[in-house]
Amino acid sequence: MRDFLPEDVRRREYVIGIIKRVYERYGFEPLETPAAENIDTLMGKYGEEGNQLIFKILKRGEKLDERLATGETNELADLALRYDLTVPLARVVANNKNDLPKFFKRYQIQPVWRADRPARGRFREFYQCDVDVIGSESMTVEAEILSAVSDILRRLGFTDFTVRVNHRQVLTDILDTAGVPADLHTDALIAIDKLDKIGAEGVAKELADRGIATAAAAMLMDIFAKTQEILGQEKDVNRTIVANLLNIVSNEVLTGLGRILQYAPNAPIVIDPSLARGLSYYTGAIMEISVPDLAGSLGGGGRYDGLIGMFGKEQIPACGFSLGLERILVVMEERNMFPSEIAESTPADVMVTVWSEETTADSLRLADQLRSSGLRVTLYPEADKLGKQLKYADSINVPWVCVLGGSEIAEGKVTLKHMKTGEQETVVPNEISGRIASSRGSK
Amino acid sequence: MRDFLPEDVRRREYVIGIIKRVYERYGFEPLETPAAENIDTLMGKYGEEGNQLIFKILKRGEKLDERLATGETNELADLALRYDLTVPLARVVANNKNDLPKFFKRYQIQPVWRADRPARGRFREFYQCDVDVIGSESMTVEAEILSAVSDILRRLGFTDFTVRVNHRQVLTDILDTAGVPADLHTDALIAIDKLDKIGAEGVAKELADRGIATAAAAMLMDIFAKTQEILGQEKDVNRTIVANLLNIVSNEVLTGLGRILQYAPNAPIVIDPSLARGLSYYTGAIMEISVPDLAGSLGGGGRYDGLIGMFGKEQIPACGFSLGLERILVVMEERNMFPSEIAESTPADVMVTVWSEETTADSLRLADQLRSSGLRVTLYPEADKLGKQLKYADSINVPWVCVLGGSEIAEGKVTLKHMKTGEQETVVPNEISGRIASSRGSK
């Protein structure tokens, strides 16, 4: 887990700001949930591996003492840190069914925590930027979500991302065709999910390790090799993929995938039958966005029509997508994609100096006056040599300094110094914000 | 810990937005720290009671198994949830001394967690909005911080808040004068801190319980009774208080308090010698802001010149203030202080209907086009009876609906319906954003 110093925070807020604005432009509303959930809410929702990566919070006071006294150490925790934003959303929807609109379109930008091994763009505390539509089975949902996230990435300056889309039923039908028995489907999917990371050979080995018969595994790998070949082609990729799936996958599912393509013409979608996604709660379309220079994805999502029913009586259809803030940031930093106003931001527009203990109140008054005119003003906090004060202003990149010495105060004036050029002039306080604004405009 | 539905989030973001803007206007820069700190960083920093309210995170994997195997259950946790924003700041400053400017002015707006009993405006997860200046002992620091938080409260619409200021040395000198031995000062302060909550009689009883001699306690209570009486007066309160302290408190400390008053003329400050503040790390000025209709405070802070040295070799002076977001919100909600654009906000400016499966792509295209013109647009996600779609638009408070039926599509037009008046007209898509904007302007 990391600290974010001011320039980090500014970059993060720039990206989050764009994500929020686009989500809101698509009619999504903000939701926030607590960092800690009841431990039972989270356990069993993320598959075997997920369970182990959940941070658990120790019980407190008497409840902890009781546990320890019995020597039973299996229920030491009652709360756990949020592991994703989808399960908390499902809980909120189930709990607030009557207060929420028939279709609930929400976005949520908050940290989640996983006790994972850190890697490039992977941290134990990281932000997810989720967008979900609750209440409709229509493919307009998948399409609008993919349009929105594509819109975000383009506004951030990405031009080379790919949206991979698949459907859980495509995977099931392929597994059936290859002769993988139903009770081994989950195992097979966990292996297939690693195709990007460990390659075809690695997956073949893991399939064998997980007890999938050689013939079935070979047929599976064959199907995926063929689709990978098609995905490498230049044109009509989606049409060719669908044509190849016609004998394996039901018409209904393929029509659904076609709808997503038709409804989201601006998203750079390719249908990839090998896309599996790790989380166990997906039931329909699954999707993932990647760029060439980052292993793993910038974000992913899918349809989970069965999850909300785990928290309430009613089964409610739902679909969502999660952009990974850290993944986006790591690529943007490496590619230098931040606009100059973010890269070169300063803590203040102007610094006011303090000449002496006696004139401190005058400096404070000037700072206040400049703030009222809309400027961001920092005060050197104590009387000090002017050279030191200017050196400090330089160290924090403040572009202007107001020098307020004895003679200036006597005349009711201020020496305004431009740090970059070293130019300075004597002005009355009222003129300062105008000078700074006009210099900005002329840049 | 609570969920925040969209209207809650909008209110929270409105307040946070004003706090950020004012802090930035005073030259403060943003910092963020992780939710979890090493447990040793937090333990022992918040006094006895604080230690017990810290949420601890269970060790994981082998490290947990080892602990449990030995039967030693005192070190089951390695991490703990952030309890305030001051201790993490002190750690960041000690760790990053060479990368930070000589005076580091930072703000930080993040949640903290305390296993406390919930009450009005008190939750187990709550946001602190902190502002701190590191590196200067000058009273301009206290003054600018109090000016900034007073500025924030005024911009939020508060007119009746009071800033109470005291100094740890004032308390020490009063305790010495009353004859409380030095090793009982902490106990005495814990009792005095409850004056607001449990009244003079309660404090007197607690002083006795904590072993403070009857004569000393009586003298203490007498001094505080006198200052309380002065605080109830209409004019020259601070002058009278200081005059009364002249024989008890050193000149230097009283001059310091006077400086704060002089340097922050816009903050409604009263010097209150009975203000104690619970946290144990304060060393100089202490301050608290309250309003008549909320027990407890809207925020508090003080100088802590000894804390950063606990994490590094160098002792660095520091002073800060923390506004409590939930405290501010609870009063603003009860007093109805939110501007109408926050109170009446909607998830979108306009909803686009979907006539039939065949025209779905047309509706999506229209939604996209309207978004490009700057509108926030939500799409009804599936083909449905028009009445149902309008009912839904009404339920989510969308002010305008674009009806796109077969005949409209044939003519390249849209029926634009104003939900409140029921008026509708047929327009070409390009005209829509203009119509909506002009109706907004005329309100």
C-alpha cells in the first residue's frame, strides 16, 4: 500500500475526474459503500483464490476474548475489507430494493484491498472505477457500458486499446464440445483464464494437472489456437470468429454477441472465445480491455444475473464493468499522457513574503486580499531573509512572489516578482490578480 | 458503517468540493495515505482509549498459522485501519523528509475508522478533512489554518460557529497553580476534556476518582467556573480571559495566543482555558470549532511539535486542524443548508426511449449524439410500453424525455417532452440541447 504525494494525487484526480464526467454523461449515479463488509458477505463470492486474498478484521473486546478463551481460532474476524465493488453493490441492491429505481445505473470509484503479491500496476490497495446497470437483461446494457469505458479511454488519450468480449455460454459450449465433463468446467476455466499469462503450453499443462483428459484438452487448445489465428488477422475478425462458432454455440448466444457489436459501434470490440475472466459470479457476456504494452487488463466486467439473488429473495439481472485506476495510471505515466496543466501544477499562484515580525499582519492581510480576488495564495510562514524566502518559492514552483517590505507597506504597494524571468515591478495590491491573469493568457 | 446512495454522495461531494477549493486557495496541497498502517505506527499514539478503538487486521497465511500454532494470541494482527490523518502524516513526513519542501502544507480528505459506539454524527467509518503545516513554529500557521476553516464554514452557510482556542501550557500552568502533581496532569486533562459532556459536577467527581486531591480539584473548578462566566459575557471576552490568566500563565504563552487573535481577524475566536482535547500528542495551541445545536465539535486541532520525531530522527514542528465531514453534514441536513442544485439534482438531463427491438440502434445513436452536445443522457434499456418508460423517467426525476417512435425515425425527428408541464414538440435532434439549455436559463 502506498502514500500519494501531491503530484500523485493530482494525476489520480485528473483521471478520476474524466471517468466521473463520462459515467455521469451516460446517466450513471454515484454510490459509495463502507470499506469493511461483514465477513460473510464476502466469503465464497470470489472463488477459492479470492477467499485467501481477503483482508480480515479482528473481532474486538469481549467478543475477541471469548473466541480466544475457547481456543477456537476459526472465527477471529467479523469484518473484512472490500475486495471488489460488485459484491457490495449486489448487497446494497438487495437491501434497498424498494428505494431504488427499476433500473439502477450506478458508478462507484473507491479503493479495494487484496492480499496479493504486488507487481507492476498491481497493489494491495487499489482503486476500482465501476459502472453497473441493474434490472435489465437487454444487450443495450453491455453496449452502453462498453461505449462509456471506450469513451473514457479515448478522452484520456488512449488510441490503441482493444475490447475483448466473450460469453460464458460460449465457453460452456466449447467445453461441452471438447468433452470436458460439467464438474470440471470451473477447473478448465481457471486454466484457460491464464492463456495470456502462461501461454498455450502452460494452459495445457494446467488442464492436465486439473484432471482434464488429454483428448479433451487437445481439442480445447485446438479450438483456441484457431480463434487466436483469426484474431491475428486484419479484417472481418468478428464475422470469421462467429462463423467458426456456428456449429458449437447456440444461435441465441451468438445473436446476443452480435447485438453488442451493433449497439456499440464506437467500441473497438473483438469477440475472443478464449476470454474466461477469473471471478466466479459471471453468467453471461464477459469483457476485458487491454493495451499492447501492459500484461493483464485496464479493466474488465461482465453480466452477473445470479449474484443479487444471493443477498435477497429476488433474482435481479445485472451487468457491469470495472476500470482499474492504477493500471490506467501506470500506462499513462510511462507514455507521458498527462496534459501540461497536470504535469506542471503548482501549490499556489503566488507566495507572499513576510518581512519582519512587525509586518506579519500586513502580509497576512495581503494574502487574504489576493485570495478574495480568486488567486491561490501561500504565505511564507515566518519572518526570514528574503533570499531564503525566494529560494523556498522556487523549490515549490510558485510562479509569482509578492515582496512586502517596510518601504512597500509605507507606500501601500507591493513588489511583484516573476520567478522564471526574475522581472519585478511595483504595483498596488488591486492590480496583482490582473497582472497574473494577463501573463497566463499570453503564454 | 453506512452505504451512501446517490443523493448522499452528491451532498458529501458538494461539501468536500468547497473544503478542497478553500484549502487550495490557502496554498495547501493534497496528500493521500493507505487505509491500513503497520499496527506499530498507530498503537500508543492516541492514548489508552484510542488503542482500544483501533480496528486491527488479521495476519494472513503462514504468519497467522505460526501465531495460532504457538497459542500466543497477542500478535495476531500486523496491520490496522487508519485512526486519524495526523499520525500517517507524521510518518509520511519522517519518511520523505528530503523530498518534501521546507514547509509542507498539505490537506487530506479521507475516511478513518474507530470501533466506537455510534451516536448522532458519530460513525465507525467517517471522513476527516485535515489541513496541516509542517516545519514552522510561527503563530501564522495557527492563524492561517483557523482562517481557512472559518472561510470554509462561512461558504457552507454557517454563521453561528465559535472557534475555541487554548494552549497546552495554559492547562499545565493552571494545574500547577491548583497544586495537581505533574504525574496526575494527564488524568486531570482527561476529566477536564469532558466538561462539555458531563458538566462541572461530573468533572469534579471524575477528578476525585482519578486521585486528584479535593483542594486542588476545587481550585481547578473555581478557575474554570470563572472563565466560563467570562465566556458568557457579551464583550471583550478574550481581553478579560487573558487578564485573568496573567498571574497563572507565562507571558510568552499569552502573547502567542494574542498573535493568533491578531493574525486571524476573520475567525470568530474565543480563548477558552478549559478546552483540553483528548488526543495526547498536542504540545502547543489547541483549537476546536462548535455550533450551538451540536454536542461535540465540527472539528478540532492543535500543534504537535513532538509527533514527527517519533517516526524519524529529526524533531519537526507541526500544527493542523481536522474538520469532521459527518458532523458538518448532520447539521447542514437538519438546517436544510444545501443549495437547490444539490437538493434537486437528477441522474440525467434527458432520457431517450426505445420503441422496439428494431429501432434500438436508432435510440442508442440519438443518445450518443445528445451526449456529444454536452447533455447527460440516460437510455431506457429495452423496448417497452411508452407509458412504462415515461413512468420510469418520472421516478428518476429526469426533466426531459426524447420519444423516438417509428414515425419520428422515418421523418428524422424526435418528440421532446417536458416531464413537469407535459408539453411536447417535434424537433430535429440538433435542436434538442438548445431547447433544454434555454428552458434552464429561463427558470
